[in-house]
Amino acid sequence: MNTSSVSAAPLARKGIYRILVCRPNHRLGNTILLTPLIQELERLYAGAEIDILSEGDIAEEVFSTFFSVKNVYCLPRRGFKHPVAFLSMLLGIRKTQYDLIIDPVLSSGFSRAMTRYLRGRYTLGFSDEAKPGLTHPVPTAAAGHHMAQRPINLLRWARAHYSGVVDDTSHYPSLDIRLTDEERAQGRAVVNQLLQESQQHASRPVIGIFANATGAKRYSETWWGEFITAFKDMNPNANLLELIPAHGHSMLGGAWTGYYSTDIRRMGAVMANMDLMITADCGVMHLAVASKVPTVGMFCVTDASVYAPYGMGSCPLLTQGMSARDAALQVVRAFPALLREGGGAGGAAADLSLNWADVGGHPGNLGHLGLSH
């Protein structure tokens, strides 16, 4: 079915002041991937107040400095095991008549159910069904690849087809948790404290390593050991700091100075004061990008076209069939102004001349996705 043929009232260009983004999910990465949508809503509907329906408490931390965000409703995780709290929150949200409710993801039955239950004058979501239960459905073909850009494509398609408003599609907002100057200063103090005084030299770049991920996305401690050995051979002056996972144990055998925090924003503030973050595909990868540090995200199983880091010189590294030493070499070559013996630490952006033709190309290539910074 071609959703554009659905008969729907025009989507108002003005008068949208109460917006709800319906994304009941507890994962760090999925929550941070919403930040570009909030920026786009702020740009298109200046003066509107935005509420967010999430799950767990991560969203409260992520959006705590967004002036446009009024309420972050955090449903209890596994809410059906806590029916009183779950239903009480939903009933409270339902009292608000929203001008616009957005279901920003593909194929989430729970998110769609929440969107239908809550009260919105206009409801947007991806659907190819004849009667999707949305006032303004958008065809799934309009979604695009990258998870952070799909909600923006949803909004832009709806405005073009239901309002006749053609938005600028040449730019996508980057991930951003909007760290404050104070947070960044506190993170800088922590990094300085962690590094020995002899290491605090402008020509010694600070490289963060986060070695944890879920399931098959995780690289073994042996692999990381080989990667870091090769990396240090090529960059003996580099300072390495390990970001410790939430379980509180080093993934690198305790060989390097570590920083641990269960607070999302503190962790982001520390990473913001590094010259480069190297991590597998995980929520902390997205947190690093949203903290405005150049980030290399390593992908061995998941689709980089959907989750790759972008902006601030960040890039994905496809490691299928690649040795740990080769992976280290690719990272070094991608940041020639930063990663060289005696090189300056200026947070230089990656040399993206090592682009791949497309994400589905040869494994092991390092490059970018052609996404706007």
C-alpha cells in the first residue's frame, strides 16, 4: 500500500505546542539516538514543549539539560510486573491532550500501542497498513538506514506530504546530550587526576577504550590485548584510559588506568576530555559521540549503516576478517594528525580519505557513511 494516498487532514504548520515522543525503551544507545529528533523538533516547532515517554531512568539523565523537554516519563522496566505503577503513569499521561505524538521507530508494537492509547491531535509513525491507527502514517520506505535519522525522515516526509512544507534535507543533527561547561570542566579535572603528572603533556594524546559490549558484539580480552599492544607500539606516547563497564570490572585485565561511574553524564563528561574514543558497537559508543569526542566504533556483527557513529570526525571500522593488529593500524591511519609518535593532541578529525564505497562493501574498511556532521 502507498501510504501517501491515505486521506488525512493537513498536518498543521502552526499551533503545535505540546509534543510527545513515544519511545518506551530502556537501552542507553536507543535513548541517545533520539537526541537528533529532539533538536529537529526544537528547530521546526520553536516554542513547543516536548515530553518523552521512555522506560527505565536513563532518559532522565540524557535529557536533563534540554530546556525544551518538560517531562520525561519513565515507565518501570518490565512494566507488566509492576501493573499499578505502570497503569498509574499511563493514566496520568493520558490526561494531556497533545498536539503531536510521534512514534519514531519501525516495527515496535509496544510503542505503537502507547501512541494509539494516548491522546494526540496528530499522530505520526511508520506504517504501510491501510488502517494503521495513526492520523498521519508514513511509509516504511521513507525511514532510511541510520537509526538516528529515521525519526527525522519520518517528520520531514509527513510535513512534505501532509503540509506541503519541504524542509532542508541536506543536514541531520548529530547526537548530543548537551553537556554543560561545568560538567566538561569537572570531567577535565578527573582526566588530569587520573593521568600521572609526567603524562600530562600537550603532545601526548588521551585515548579512551571501552572494551565491553553485549553478546557477539564483544571482542575478547585477548583480542583487545593484541589491539592495544599494536596500538602502543605505533603510538608509544599515547595515554590510554579504560572506561569501566557498569558491572565494575576491567575488561582489559586492569592493565590501564580506569574510570568508573554509573552516572551517564559523568561518564560523558570524562570522555569529552579525551582526544579519541575507541569502542565496540554499544551504548557507550553513542554516548561518546553525543559527548562530542571523535569516536571509532568497531563492528563485527551488526549493521554499521544503522548504528555507525557520525559527526565530530567519528567513523565505523568493520573488523570482519581483520586481525587486532590490522584494526589498530586502520585506526592510526585514520587519525594521522593525532596518532603518530610525538604527534600533537588536538582532537583532530579523522582523515576520511579511507572511505568505503558503501557499508555493504569489503569487510575491514574504515570510513564514513556520508552522513551530515
